[in-house]
Amino acid sequence: MKKIGVLFSGSGVYDGTEIHEAVFTLLALEEAGLEAVCIAPNTNQHHVVNHLTGDEMNETRNVLVESARIARGTIQDLAEVNLNELDGLAIPGGFGTAKNHTKWAFEGPGGAINTDVQKLIIHMVSAQKPIAALCMGPTTVAKALEGTEYHVSLSVGSTAAPSPYDIPSISGGMEKVGAKTIEKTAAEVSVDNEHKIVCAPCYMMEASISDIRANSKAAIDQLAKWL
């Protein structure tokens, strides 16, 4: 059975992984006959957010430990993962990917990226292993490939439908680090066949939970086709 790394960034949309997107990714992988290998960096979160009030909390949490909540305890430290054993990669969204994998949420495209996350993504692209990037996940892909020979096509959403976020600004940031951007709604996915990267905007757009299920499944189904 092909093994797909699922890269988590914590637990909860405001400071970690978007849980709906994470669960739907795991479900779609199983439905496609693929084995999910949950992974996360063993680092502290940038901060902790009260998901009831939106306020920052005075405490510290670990990305790997919090991600284990979604993975039901079965998760690996990214630094210890044998990348050669993975056949593909899925990156659910949530602000955590732009706070804990990179610093995009605070510093834009000029912010730093976790070196293990960068190594993972470069390995996947250089080895022609497929990637499914959801929601804000494409910004992490773009940042990881900054300065490389890979100028991939990515999408974080569209101005053709309602979005709670500044899609043009985020897309512009990805272009600054060398990516090409495509506008897609939560009813669509962007497909870069040359580099085997599929993006699903998911909650970057105004969408229902059933929309998110369909969008994330479409991305994983495309990943499965490449395999």
C-alpha cells in the first residue's frame, strides 16, 4: 500500500491544523486505498489561541503533541521520518501551517520556514512524488521551493467567489517566492501535472462543511491518480 505523509501543524484552525480538513484528508486517503502516515515537527507552536474567544493564551504547546490529538496518538516526529518511505504528501490547512511550519502569517513570504518542512517538500517535488496542499498549505509549498529550480503552479482561492481572506495579497506573496498562481474556488482544484501538485482552497473560501469534504476529496483523488 502506498504511504502518504500527512503533515500536521497542531490542532485547531487558529493556531494549528484545520481539523475538518485534516479528518477529511485522512478519510479520503483511506477511501483511495492509501495509507496515511501522520507527521509533524517536534517544535513549540508560535502561540496558543483560545478558539472560543480568539484571544491569545498565556501558555505553550508543542506542535507534535497537539497534532497527536487528531492522529489519535499515531504520529511521527518529522525530523525522524525516512522520506524515502513516503510515496506522497498531503498538507491540510489551518493557520498553523503559516505560523508553525512557516512565519507567513506574521512576516509574509519573507518569513522563515522550518528546515525539516522545507526538506520534506523539496524531496517530494524533486522525486516527482505527488503533493496535495489544502487551504493555506500552498503558501508553505511555495516558501519551501523558494530559490529552487521548481516554479510550481498553486492556488489559495479565487476572487470570483466570497472569501474571508485577501486572496490577491496571498497569491502575490507566493509569486514573490517563485510560484505561479491560479484562481480556484472551493468547488475546484488546481492541478500542476508537471510537478504533481494539486491544491484545494477549502476554507480559504466561504464554504460549508460538505463543500470542504468534496474539495479535499477531489484533491486526494487527484493525488491517487498520479500514483
